[in-house]
Amino acid sequence: MATRQSIDNLLQQCEDSLRYAKGQLSEGMKQEHYNATEYTKAQEMLEQSYMNLEEMAHSANDQQREQLYRMRLQIQQLQNEMILTDY
């Protein structure tokens, strides 16, 4: 079973990835092709966070699984937005 601390740490890491990616998306909309490296890095961070959430869900209880699922939805939504506005 996943510990509360491990879930909290993962959720914090995911929030950091989301914040960074939202910043890169905003910059990408302003600068278009000028920050492609950072934009790609943000997409990779989101993907890694998503995979970590899926992995952690295997050892989580029902309540933790719900938290992880909600975070996965947020990540997926931002990933889709970044793909649709890919620079």
C-alpha cells in the first residue's frame, strides 16, 4: 500500500510539473517557436508525471486512487492543450 507521504510527494511533483508546463504554454503562445526546447521539456515532464501516477495507483487505496485519478485528468487536459497548440 502506498504511504500518505509518497502520495503527497507525487501529487506535489505533479503540481510542479503542471505549473511549469502552464508557464511554458503561456510563453509558447507569446513567442511561438522560440522556446521549443523548454516546451518539449514541459511535455516530457507531464508525461513522466502521468506515468508515475499510473504506477502509484497500483498500490494505492480507493481514496488515494481517486486523488491520483483527478491529477491524471488535469495532466491529460494540459497535455492535450499543449499538443493542440504545439509550436
